[in-house]
Amino acid sequence: MAAGSARTRSPARELRRHSALIAAVVLVGLAWLLAASVAYGWHPVTRPDHQVLHRLHHYAVQHPGQTSAWRWITSIGQPWCWRGAALAAAVPLVVRRRVRAAAYLTLLAVLTVVVSTVVKDLVDRRRPSWDLAVLHLGGPSFPSGHALTSVTLAAGGVAVLRAVGVRRAVVIGAAIVLGGFAVLVGFSRLVLGVHYLSDVVGGWLMAGAIVCAFLPVLNADGDG
């Protein structure tokens, strides 16, 4: 017991815990500033939003074959697919008595629903509209639920693999595959013209905040 307590209070462990919490606070602050900029229509944010969106939409209309591929990516990467995968991964973790890891994944999945819904309602940004739409969607635009959920659960999944002692090479491989796919999912929302750049970036910032805020729970000693 004493040895375990000493490990818990070791300088390295305390530094990691505080670093994660500081990162979460910083990311929350950046996400809040971006949300406020969007809500009040601050031109340094909204101007590039519209420029990037119109260029990508024009490209998508001119390249229908590529647009089909982006539709497939956005469909596979929809939030409920990520949440379902996270909850499915939590089951074998519970069986192996990795309760903290299972709870961490489950909590992240739940928070993606709560944060996305609450912030969308608060900011209440209208989605882009087009005369020639590539994909038709309704509802508020900020943040992108696809971007928020994919990065939250991709990063959370990698953190869990590391916490349960999976080999370093596997963790790195998972980070590349999951992280790369999460980025593609976010970009697909821009190409398909259903989100602004700040919607996607805002989702990524909130995802980082969620993952970092609860890392101390995942990395705590014991599984009880």
C-alpha cells in the first residue's frame, strides 16, 4: 500500500496530472474564444471561414467522384459509429478488470453527446446553405459533432491502449490510423459544405479538452 501511495505521489506522476489539467484549461479557453468569435461574427474568423468553404465547395461540385469518397468517409465517421465502437471496446476491458479504462471510454462517449448538444444550442450558428448542395443537413453548425467525437474517441482510445500496457509500436500505429482517420472525417465536413472551418477546429479543441481533463482518472493507480 505504501509503495502504491508513493508511486501515486511521485513527481513524474504529479507533473503528468497537472500538465493534463493545464492543457484542458487552455483548450477550453481557446474553444470558448472561438465560440464567442463565431457567435458575434468576428470578421478575422468568419472571413476565412467563408473563403475556405466556398473554395472547397466549388472543388466538390467540380469533382463528383471524389465527393462520393468524402461522403463515404463522413458516413463511416459519424458520431454514433465512434461512440458504438468505444462502448464495444469497453466490454472486454471490463471483462479484463480494466474498469478505469472502460469507464474512461464510456465517459468520453457520453461527453461527446452532451458537449456537442449544449454548445450547438448556445452558439446557434446556422449551417452553410447552397443553391447546389453536395449534402443536405439541418441543425446548428458549431461545433462539428463529427470532428469533436472522432478526435475525442480516437485520442481517448490511444490513451487507453497506452494505459493498459499495450506495446509501444501498437500504440503508435493506432495513433497514426485513428488520428489520421479522425482528421479525414473533419476535413470531409468542409469538402461536403456542411461546416465552416471554425466548426471543425472548435470541435477539435473541445475534444482535446475532454480527453485531457479526464486523463488523471485513467492514469490513476488501480482499477477499482
